[in-house]
Amino acid sequence: MKKNQWKTAAPTYLIFVLFALIWLLPIGTAFVKSFQINGIGNYQYVLSYDKISYFRVVFNSMFIAVGTAVLVTLITTLAAFAFSKMEFFGGKLLYGAVLACLAVPVAAVTSPLFAAIKNFGLLDRHLGVMIPLVAFNAPMMLLMIKNYFDTIPDELLESARIDGASSFCIWLEFMVPLSGPIIANVLVLTFIYSWNDYLVPLLVMRSEKNYTVTLAAQYFVSSTYQSPADVARIYAGMMLLTLPSIIVYLFSQKFLVGGITSGSVKG
């Protein structure tokens, strides 16, 4: 980088470094405090905790997050194809109604949501968490995928229709393969949002064996804290509970960047 370019970019880099330090400070503090008093024994205590299984909790969150991400991606790619490349009566109105759901906070619908989950017999079940998460994540992901589909030339699809391809074949054999970056983006974002969600599991889950990581964190704090010496164990528990989502984010970062930038220019 040339000297003049460095002088221009230096303030931006300093701002990025500042935000990185702000983000890393609590994680670094928790990591250091997790080794106080008993050292690695704090992590061994969490992994062998008898009241709630760490591996069971991670499995619950992984199952819900992966299932939600797959369902959201499948539903939104189909819907985005219809809204972007097909004309039907009321399409724009329906699309606008779906996007309007983005303005509705989850907390505002907790009462009817709980009643619906209870009436359908989905309390304390993974599916009872997945269905609401699919509904809450779908509008934003639909917006992202639909905007990406708009960049794919209509002439390509018209040529496929002339050759006799059905709408489903066009979606499966053309739209999906051409939309790899945004689909990967939606999968990763939905996974992270579902993994970190607290309110829906709080409404649905009743038994400790079905807790997600967000519920387990609160349960572990309330059941473990007896003296100041237990603080290190709590920090160790928080580090272990956040570790899977950090790993997923680090390995999928290139897909997030690729998905955000790939649809930014009209093709």
C-alpha cells in the first residue's frame, strides 16, 4: 500500500481495530477467568456436570439450528423463485405482506405463539422450537434470496422453458446451482440466529434434557453459583457453550462475505 493510500485508509483501520478489541475484550476476559483457581479442572467440571449434560445440550441446539436452516433455505428459495421469476395474481401484495412481518417483534406474539404450540402438542419438543424459528427467520432470508434471484437473467430461464423444462426443474437445475453463495449465506445466518435464540426455547422447552445452549447457560449459572470460587466454573461453562457457534462462524466467514457481495451488482 502506497504512503498516501495508507494515510487515507489509516483512520478506517483504526476504527476496525477498535471495534475488534471491543468485541474480543469480554471473550478474552471470560477465557482468562475460566482458568482461575482450578485451571483446566473448571472445564472438566462442566463436561462432567451431572444435572445437565453439555453434549446433550449441544446436540439439541445443533439439531434445531441445522433443521431450521435447511427448512428456511428450502422454503425461501422456492418462494423467492416464485416472487422473482413468476407472475401471478396478488404476487406483489403477498410479497409485501411477508416483508411486513419483519416489523413484528417476536416478543409481541409470545402469547398466541405459546397457545398455538400447546394446542398442537409441541411443548418440550424440538419441532415446537423449529417451526417458530422458521417463521421468524424466513422473511429476512426471503428478501436476501429474492434480491439475488433478480440478478439472474430472465433470458436464461426463458430458453429453458422453450426446451420444455418445468418450473420445478428450472428452480432445481438452474436457480439453485447459480445461487450457491447466497444459499450458503442464508444457511449460515439462519444457523447462527437459531443457535443464539433464547425466547422461543424458553417458551417451548420444559425438561432439562431438551434445553438448548441459551437455556443451559442460565440454568448452569443459577444452579452452580454457590460461592465466588464457582465463578471460574461459570466462565468455563460459557466458553464451552459458545465454542460451537464460534467455530461455525469462523469456518463459514468466507461464505457470508461471498453471499453478501455476489448479488450486489445487477447481472
